[in-house]
Amino acid sequence: MSETDRYADLLHMERPISQKHRPMERGKRAAQFAPFAALSGFEDRIADQRRIGDRFRNDEDRRESLDRWLTQLLASPNPPPIIVTHFLAGKRERDGRIVETVGVPKRVECGALLLGSGERIPFASIIDLEPAEE
């Protein structure tokens, strides 16, 4: 006797209907078979990061333009103060925000802009550079 022959009688039986319980609503029944979200909140966190990232991501041309302008500033003996608009990460990833820092550019050091005040701003977080009003 094959496996399918052993259960052949079950193939044509009617579905059992409980006398005690009403049939479950279709929407609730479908929810039982919905995909399981093992990492609850994970999709929300990814969406938050995309929104933050989209706000400060520069295209390559813009990045090169900022780089050239900064190189010219640092070449002068007394560079003027500038406003650096950049992304400042918080303790948690979703706490990051965009801020403006005013300072005199001092030098470039390990992939970051060092200001005269000692503040270090990573190039990857810089959104914009502009002259400060004197």
C-alpha cells in the first residue's frame, strides 16, 4: 500500500464543523498565516535611517565642489570663518540631527575637518559649507 492509498479515504471527507465554536472571521483567520515579524520594529528603524540619510546625502558632484572650496580655504594663511552644515549623530541612531557649526577651518585630519575651536567634523557628515557673515 502506497502513502497516497493509506490516506485516500480522507481526501473526500467533508470539513469538520465545530458545534461549540463559531467559525472564525475570514480576516482573523488570514492573520494567522501572515508572515511572522521576528524583528519587530526593524522595518521602522530602517525607514527612519533612510529618511535621515536622504536628508544629508550629497551627490558626487556636490561633494567634489565642497572639497575644492574647502581646499582653497585651507590654502589661505588666514581662512575666514565658515558655517558647516552637517549631520550630528546622537547616542542612538534615530537621535541624529542636522546642525550648523560656525568656525574657522584649521586643517584636514584623518577624513575630518578640524576647526580652530578643536571641533572635528567627519567629511561624510558634511552637507554644506558656506562663508559666515562677518
